[in-house]
Amino acid sequence: VDVIDGVSVREETDEATGISSRVIIDWRSATKSADIKPSVQIVGDNGEPVKLPNGSDAVYLLSVGAILSVGDGDTIAAGDTIARVTTGG
């Protein structure tokens, strides 16, 4: 949800490996994108949002710098990495 090319995400290619990744960028500086909240929503086979034990939808907010491991419509299973955040150092 709200993962928009050029606004909240960009494609980056590692020069050493040649591998490209989709990275969440700072969307808050763009005036028209103040209400954007990049996130991943988990949906079931029926297209309906998966519910967590507390009854809320399975939605995970993405922070600036998060590297997406999945794309829209990808099939995932329990334990799959959805996104990762690098640490400095």
C-alpha cells in the first residue's frame, strides 16, 4: 500500500553485484505525499486482508531505507522475509 515508484520507492542497483533492489525513500518531503504510508498488506487467497489474532488487518509499515524482498501480488508463506532494514556500521 502506498509503495509508489519515484515517490516512496526507487529501484537501486548495487554496482558491485549488479543486483537491483526496491528501496523505500523519504516521501514526507513531497507536499502531495504527506498522507502516504508505505506498507505491506497481507491478503489471503480470496483477496481479503489476513486478520491478526487481535482482529486487525496484517499491515506492516515500511521505514525509510527498507529494502523490499517482495512485490505486489507475490505469494509468501510464514517465515518469508517481506523487507529488510540495513544497519549502519
